[in-house]
Amino acid sequence: MRVSELKEVGKNRFYLYLDGEYKACVDKGICQHFGLEEGAVIKEEHLLPLLESALIRKARERALYLLDRQNYTKKKLLEKISATNDPQYAAAAVEELEQVGLLDDLAYGRLLAEEMICRRAASNKKILEQLRCRGLSAEDLGILREELPGEEKRVAHLLQHKYASLLAEGETKKVVASLARQGFSLSVIRQQLRCTESEEI
């Protein structure tokens, strides 16, 4: 097969035509690696690796576009780019990004846990559930479970702010039930209720 045209479509990006037929969008790196230039002959055995490189590049560009806007776990990013790319090439692109340090599920988990603690005063149980849903491995979840701080301050904060009016009305059971539904342990809830009561005395 002969390269009949390399049509520039953007910075370092080209549409590749072989024997007059469009084959793929390639970048400068792929052109250099496979010796692509107009008039060059492509051996049949080089065609599949060339096309695979182009498809991985396409998936990688999509992944980088998404990562530029927000953080993702490996699993969630793979799901997102597999929607518009072949899953096989999407997986290869995600592996590349993980190897160069652009994807780190443990670091992502730490950031999300910190955000959920600071902004939402979420329970450790809720945090771990959220991280599990986002695709963190059992190993990463185990590490984060050990790193999560105690819940006493969060429960105390909620009692003093969100539930202050209910407590003032004597609705302690409702407060306990609500906090328990959020995943806080009963022992921590009761302990902080005792502290709140003693402070009022």
C-alpha cells in the first residue's frame, strides 16, 4: 500500500490516506515511527500496528482532555473514554497514563476523602462507599481506611450546627437516627451527645 496523501488537520495531526482511501488520523510521532510520507510504501504487516497506534493516540487524547477538566479514578476514566473509543485501545491509553503518573487512584482517594470530610463532614463509611463506587481497589480502600481520621470532630460539628435546633427541641432520637443513617457509629454519636450535654451544663 502507498501513502497517497497526508492531509494536515491540526497541529502535528494528519489524515492518512492509503491508495486513495482514508485510514486513520495520525500524529507527527506516528508518521516518524512508521516513515509515513506521501509516496511511501507501507508493508501489510506494518498496517495493523500503525492503526493500533493511531487508535491508542485518539483514546489518549480524549483521556487527557477529560483529566484536564477534573480528576478520575482509573476505572471511571476507562468507562468514560470507552464510550467513544474501542475498549481495548482505551485500556492501553489508560495504562500509559498510569505509568507516567497522570493517574493515581490512591492520591485521588485521599483528595476526595479530604473534601468529603471538610465540606460535608461525611462519615468514614460514606467516604469509603463513595470511593468503592468510583472504582478504587480493595488494596487502596484498605490503606485509606487506616488513614481516615476519627469521626468525633465531625459528629461534634454536626451536633453544634446542623442538629442544634432539633436537640434544643429534645429530638435526640431523631438526631441519633439521622447520624446513624449517614454512617456514623452509635458509640461516637452517644459520646459526642454526652460531651454536648455536659458543655451545656
